[in-house]
Amino acid sequence: MEEMKLVLLESQTTRDRLLLQPCLAVLYGKQRHLSRRQQHPWSWRDCSVSDEPVLRTMKCMMGILAGCWTLQFAWAKAYLQSCNQEPYEIPRGPHTARLNKQQMLPQLLDGCHFYFLGCFKEHRKEDLTELPKPDSDITQTINTVAYHVEADSDQRFCTQYIVYDTASKYHHERVHQGKAWFAPYSWIIECITSFQILPVPH
């Protein structure tokens, strides 16, 4: 097949949508409404019952008019069976993060709360504050233990991090004070990319 832009057109049935979800994990995306201006998309339809009624649906007819590939859903199933995405997965951090989610383990920054101090030059402060939110905005008990910290680390019982830019005028003499630790923002970036709570640099 010639190289084309990939577009998936899902049917309206719940069963078909559920069958499509694994495809979305390995294919490029989906489009709910097909435009006649679409030049070279691929489309699929579930033709397991009969080709003729399916070809009469609006999506298929618009796809035919647009010159799309119109394929049976068996193609999507065959694609999933023949294409294993794991060899293409980025190792270390991303791989560990995926396995962590599959095993339903605590999220990376679960229980950690962050305060971003001062100005940041390389990254916008607004962007940095968004990074911990999915994990840190969780009500925790008083005796919070960071799951992804080394067992013998002093940071195991740390719950609060004050993050600053080393390029700024602010420099704190002490790395930690009680349960509050002072860390450069590059530290939290490295933690996320490696999916591990790393030691705060001194």
C-alpha cells in the first residue's frame, strides 16, 4: 500500500467501539466525521455480518466518495496480531511507568506535594506546575511513605518539595528541613523521565 494518512472511522455500536480501543493504542488515531476534502485516509468498517448493508451507511458512502480504503474489521484484528508494539517501546522510564500502571501500583508522585519557588527560565512555571498534578493532588494520611523511593533513602518519608531554578538568584543552603526538601526543577524532570524518585542533589 502507498503511504497515506491513517484515519479510523468507528461505527456507532458499543461492541464495535470496544473492539476499536486496542487498535487506537497502536494505530495513529481516529476521526468521527469524514470530510469529502479528505484526500488519502484509510478507513475501516465492521463487515462481519454482511458487506452490502454496511456499505450503505453514511460513513462508508462518504468514504467511498473520498476514495478511502474500505476494509473489513478483520484487517484491524490481523494488524493487532501481527504488530507487537513492545519492541518499539522506549526503555527504562516509560516502560517502567506502563508496567506500574498495569500492576495498579501507586503513581510516581503519589503523596508528594510541590511548591515552585520564584521564576524559571528554561521551562515556563505554568507548565512545571502541571506536571505533578495528576499524582500529587491526592488526600494522604499523615504517615505518607513515598512508594517509588529507595527503601534506605532519607526521602522515603518526605511529603513536600520546594522546587526552584538553579539559574535564578535563589539558592538554599540546606537540602532539607524536616519533611520539606529543596530541589532544583531539573530534578523533578529527571524523576519523571526515569520514573523514579531520585536523590535530591546536594
